[in-house]
Amino acid sequence: MEDKKAEKAFRKLRDILNMPKSKTSMDILKIWYSDEDIKLLMAGPFKAIQVDRYSIEEYSEAANIPVDKVKETFERLARRGVLFWYYDSKEVNKKKYLIPPLFPGLFEYFTISPNNSIDERRRFVKKFHSSDEVGFAGEMDFSIFRIIPGLKPEPEIRLVEINQTLSPDKSKVLAYQDVEEIIKQAGKTEKNMAVVPCTCRTMAMMTKSSPDCEGSIENCMTFGPPAKYSVEEGIGRYISIDEGLEILKQSEKEGLIHLTQNTKDKHSFICNCCTCCCGIVGAAIEMRFTDIFQVSDYVPVIDYDECTRCKKCVKYCKLHALLYMEGEKPDKSDHSISIRENICIGCGVCASNCPTGAMNLKKVRDNLPANSFVEAMQKMNKSMALDR
């Protein structure tokens, strides 16, 4: 028999998360939470993702639910990756709990948490894949992701401004030097940086949807409170600055695209995305729906005096934005690379893997980011609410 209170609570959380009003959304929430879990979670003052934060005692008082029951439920949901916490800066070892966003947040943590059974995770993955993935995310008009190009650090001409400005309403592709700076800044504080399994490649393994993918699994990184949460809940492990930089270098060798949040504030994650598994980059590229993220501010340029026409850049470009144009001269001096800027997302994978350094990047845009992750989420939620 249907629990009407639970159904009402599921709908309330669906709306808080700005999920599509669909059966798929409800089915996914019911994999993440039991009827009793959802009734407790929606009985209190949670009204918005990310910004409403309460200790166990505060929530117990506000919801009029015994502390022991709140504590058991909150701690169990946190282990499952469907409730987040951070340490209160005002009280030592005091945790404040919050509902994380759908992306990045619930979707990723539930999938990669070893505290959930393989069967549970596989059911979620199959349910998600049964929907139109881009449509599921595409209903969310405001994007918090952005692409930044991965670059070799040696040639000065290839350096990208670390404090470049980025757009808040798109996802962002990262430049290697920006990524390097993010890692170096995060690594200054002990136990502030962690590596976790890639959600998308974990999903692909469960469904055997990309058997030929050669991308590393353990190479997505979290910083600050998400790093502490990941490690303490058994989802990730702490890493050093050197380990973080090595992960980036290996990711670039594998042709992976760096993705982070599109904000000015301290970044909380860096994903290293392949196009065959990634639910954001891969799906968006496959469907030509790149509005789901903010492309980088850069496009590639080629120094033909240094270019050997090896075609490596063409091979590495997963978007087919580079085309090799054959000429007539035997020495190939009139052969060229055509760059389709309307398709290029400025990820810089071509430049990262150019053996002669002939491929560089030039800045062609100056997109501004949100001031903070909370601001980005609020803007995204507002745009989604207006669209529905």
C-alpha cells in the first residue's frame, strides 16, 4: 500500500533538487532513500540544496524528532552518499548536514560509494541510462560546469592566465595551469585534497557500455569539505600535491578533458572526463548539446613552421573539430589542419599532446563566472524553476 506521506516527501525533495517531474526522477529517489528516510529528511527545515545546513541537534529540535533517530538516519545517509556534511568552523568536530545538488553531488557520491551494494548502484545506473541523459540534465538550463584546456607547462606562449574570468551559467573546461594552481592551493592545507573514483567510468563498467575505454578510474579530485567527507565516509583517499599533479599529467596523456565548477571561489572538484563514458562531456558531445557546459575561453592555433603533420592532434580531438587537409606537395608543406571553431570546446587536449609544441592556444572569449558555488547553484535553480 502506498505511503502517502512518503510520496509527498519524495515529491518535495524532487522539487528541491529541481529534478524533472517524471517517473524516472521518483524511481531514482526511491533507490536512494527509503520511505522512512525521506519522511524524516523532509520533516524538518530543509528547503534548499547547499544553503540549508543543520547539526543533528538543530535538526532534531526543528523537526521535533528524537536526536538518536536523526543521528542514525543522517549518518547512514551520509555513508550512502545521499546526504552531505561539513565541519562547522565555529565548533570543533561539529558536523553540519545539508542536501547536496544533483550534479555534482548525489549522482556521483551514490554511484562511487562502496557503502552501497553493487546491486543498488547498478539499479540506479540502469534507471538513469533508461532516460534521455542529456534531456535529464538538459532541462536544467543553467550549467555550473566549465571546460579548461590541458596544456604543457614548458612553452611560455602556451601559458594560460591562472586568474582568467569564466562564465557562471555554463560548465567549464580547465587549462592545465589553472588546474595546477587549484591543486597547489588546495594542497597547502593538510588533508584538504582527495582522489575518488570517476563516477562515469564506474557507471560504464557496471553497464559494460564502454568496454574499450582506457581512461583511469581513480582520477577525479575533490577539495576542501568534499575531500574530508569523501575520505571519512570511505569513498576516497587523501593525496599530496605531487600525486594530484601526476594524476593531471596522466589524464592528459590519456586524452581526458578537465572539468570543474564555473565559479571564482575555491573549487571543490576536478573531473578528468572521457567522451565515451562521461555523462556531461560525453553525452553533450554525442548529442551536440554543448550548452550543458561553458566552453573554455581558448581555441587552438598552429605554428606550421613547427608542425610535422603527424596528425596526432586530429587523433586526440574527440569532437572532430580538427580536420587534416592534404595538399599536393610531396614534403607535405602545403598540408594543413582545419580548425572548426564552432565545434571546438577549447579543451586543449590537442595542444597537450602535440609532440613538437606546434599547437598553441589563443584567447578569444572572456566569460565571467559566478562568484561562488552557492550563487551558481541558486542561479541554476532559478533558471530551472522558470523553465518549468
